[in-house]
Amino acid sequence: MKLYRIYTENRNRKCIESLVSDWFASYTVLIGTGEWKGELASTLIIEIIGESVELRYAQKLAHAIKKLNNLDAVLLTVTDIQTETI
């Protein structure tokens, strides 16, 4: 399994959640504070757990968020994980 995380500015949250729902059946949105180029910003972290074939959808989602919010960049991380439903 893979853990995909997209880090972005906390702007247009409802639109972002709608985009995520278009591609993924389940996800988590975390709100935090981050720093980008020396400035503090409210941050969204979108977590998606899935198979490796979902990487292209996570990449498309990251590009869509970048375009939606007219950003220089968003960060996408991919981590191998083990999961267990209890």
C-alpha cells in the first residue's frame, strides 16, 4: 500500500475536497500551519491510502489544486506503508 500526501495552502477547501472526491472514495484532510519561502501559511494536508496504480490520480489531483489556487507548487509525497483494519 501507499500513503499519498498532498501539502497545499488552505484556500478553496470545499473545491479541493470536491476534487479529491472525484478521484478517491476515501481520504483525510488535515489542517495545519506551515512555512513556505519564509512566510507562515494555513495548510491543508490531504492523505490518501491506496495502491501504487493510484499515483497518477494523486499527481493529477496535485496539478488541479495547483491550478485552482494559482500556486507556484504543491508538494506530493508517496510513502510505502503497511495497513491493518482493526
